[in-house]
Amino acid sequence: MEEASPTQSIENFEIIRPLGRGGYSDVFHVKSIETNEEFALKVIKRNKPAQALNRVKNEISIQMKLEHPNIVKLHTSFEDSSFIYLLLEYCSGGELHSYIKQKERLSESETRRLCKQIINGIDLLHSKGIFHRDLKLGNVLLNKNKTIAKIGDFGLAIEIEGDDEMRRTICGTPNYISPEAASRKPYGLASDIWAFGCIVYACLVGKPPFDCPEVKQTLNKVKNLDYSIPDYLSQNAKDLIAQLLSPDPWKRLSTSQIMSHPFFNNNSIPKLQIKTDYCNRDYYEGDTSPLIKTGKARTGTDTKNGSRASIAHSTRTTQSSEGENMPLKYDQSQQVRRSLQLESIQPLSLYNLDPFVHTLNNGYIEITNQGSIKVYIAKRLLEVSSDGQVIFYQGKRYTLKTMPRSAQKLYLYASNCVDVIRKHSVQNSFDSQYI
Ligand code: ATP
């Protein structure tokens, strides 16, 4: 296959244990003998029918292009005379399906936290014209702490030309299939939104809305929109589900509408807002303050202590006439401070921080499972090792001393984020995935 890596081979990995078996593959937890890094290795026999091999080729070509904290990363693929191998990011928390089974159902706040990430992943796919076609609880994988959700299994995914391009081949899993696909009508990206609706429902209720022992029965229920929403769900949750499971695909919410739906914007949780005007020139050049601040006011609920508390934060702000916190304007003293700071950057340390993802309007910040921090803003990616000494910027490796100025700014940003995460124990005190 054209994407296969010539430099990897199965000899480079130690198999730790089998993770599971799919319809056409076996997946193993493996460790690189050279680096000790852990991965999931998907192994496919080559003696499969051409259709199955095409599916693998398609999966590789699509997943290889995707880089997002809520999408399982495909690092590389390689092959030998008997097998094709896909080297994937290892998601040690297993499938969302098993997690829900174990907990029976999730609370609204946990559903909000995980589903917000799933919709962020879907948003990226749809923005690139990628139609997943098999979104379900079993294809959402979790990190060890079950706080980060990642979309996986791109075996049925396809690239489409425009938002309204339609497909006819019936595929996917009956429990998550949209009424238009079940009725063999043309279907498009809105079918992924339907499947997302089934996922939200399944998180909150414990099983998908049209779940039946018989496939035919399930499909009939889907076509007749035969499902019920339990009374114990909040009005926001009920409304979101109803709008996602609209029988008319054109009436289903878009990814951006979903993200701004009240279910995902529950004001009882303090908002952690990471300034997204980072790339605004005034701010970018002049402001050296930490870039995370609390919501409009300086107060928020300290969920640890269960009380309304003033959250001290070191973001330099000024009060506007409406009393809102505003970033200070650029001035010369800041410029001087900025240049001094750039010359004496201290290495950041990610010691003892759990994986963390926060999505921005134009990118994201991620503390990865491997303990590095990634900052992706306005199409620029900086990754810093856990000790702060090794820096990858736009695909090149640097040290603290050799990194270019534009990387230094992102480095400072990352460093400030780490400080604020530590200071406010973001991961423990708040719903840190709340975006
Ligand atoms: P399907 O027939 O559902 O399309 P498949 O052959 O594509 O299956 P997967 O469903 O992707 O295979 O994976 C099979 C098993 O391996 C699943 O139980 C899944 O949880 C596990 N698995 C797959 N990828 C990973 C990963 N990156 N990290 C951890 N476990 C994984």
C-alpha cells in the first residue's frame, strides 16, 4: 500500500496483550522495543477479499490525514507478506460502550463532557468532507481516566465532495442507522449527526434509542421514530435528543448548532475560557499574561468545596463599564517585559498532570497520554516533551535555545496554560473538558 512505512516492521514491537477482534482485524496492545512507547496495533490478514483490502486502504488513507485530540491517531502503517498493520494511538480506557455498560448510564455532566468531545471530532471530520458512517459507542475509545473520548475505526468512512453529497450503499450498525439510510434513500453527513444523537441518548439512558434483539425490528423502529425519552432527563437533554433524532435530515442540527445547544452550555458549571484572541495582533505581540481566565465575572463554583468562590487568577484584566474583565491593551512596558521573557524562557514541566484537552475556536491544547503538551493554534502545531526540553514545531525538532521566535510564543502560551491548570487544579476541581 502506498502509505505503508518502509521503516517499521512487526519485529520492532513487543506484543503485550490482545485488545479485541473486529470484523476483519485483530487488535493488540504493543510496545515499541526501541522507545517503549505503547500503541494499539491493528493486524489484518492479506488473504482477504479485494473489497476488505480496499476498505483497509481507504481507512489508512483517511485516518492518516487526521490530527485531532478527539480522533484516534494513526501513526503509520506497514505490511509484510502475510499481514497489513495499522499502528494506532493506544486508548487504554477501552470503548465507551463498555464504560457505559459498567456504569449502567452516565450522568448529564459526564455525558456533556464526553459528547462535547465527540462532536468536536465529528466537526473536524465534516469540515474535511469525511463522512464516518459508523459512529457508535463501540467506535468511541477512551483514555485511562475516561475523561477523553476519541473517534476510531474509519473502515467505513468516505470522503465526499460537498455537504449535500448523498450515498446509497447501506452500511453502519443497525442501532445507529438513520431513517433515510434504513429506508434506502440517499443519505449524507446528517446521518453521522443522527448516529451522534443515538450516542448521546445511549450515554444518558444506558442503551441506544432503537435497541431491539432483531435487526428488522430495530430498522422498523428507526423508520417509525419509535423511541421514548425518559422523564428523568433534563429539558435541555430532551430537546437536544429530539433535535438530533429529527426524521428529516435537513432539520437535524449542524455540528456548530450542537456545540452551542444549551445542553452543552450549562451555566451551573464555571466556564474555563481560554482566550481565543491569542492570534489577535495586539494580544499576541503585547500580552504576556496567562491565557486562561474564568468566565465573565471573577466568581465561579468551586466544585471541590461545593461553594461559590472567587477564583483568584493572575490574568491581568481591567474592568469595562459593564464590569466585564477585559485584557489590558498593549503598551510599551509590556513589550519590554515580553522581550525579556522570551530571552529567559524557563522549561515547563508536565510532571504529574493527567491527560487534558481544551478546544479553542482556532485550535486546541492537549496534554497527551504520553505526557507531552500540544498546542495547535491557527494551523501551527507545537509539541513539548514532559520535561519541557524537546520541542517539535511545524514538524522540526528544537531545544529551548534553538527554537524560532514564533515557537517561543507558543511555548510561553503552553507554559502559561500548564501554570494555570496546576494552580486551579483544573482537572480535579472543574469539569475540565467543558469548552
Ligand atoms: P469492526 O468490524 O467493528 O469494524 P474492526 O476490525 O475495524 O471492527 P475495531 O473495532 O477497530 O476493529 O477494533 C477491534 C477491537 O480493538 C475493539 O474491541 C476495540 O475496542 C479495540 N481497539 C481498536 N483500536 C484501539 C485503540 N486504538 N486502542 C485500544 N483499543 C482499540
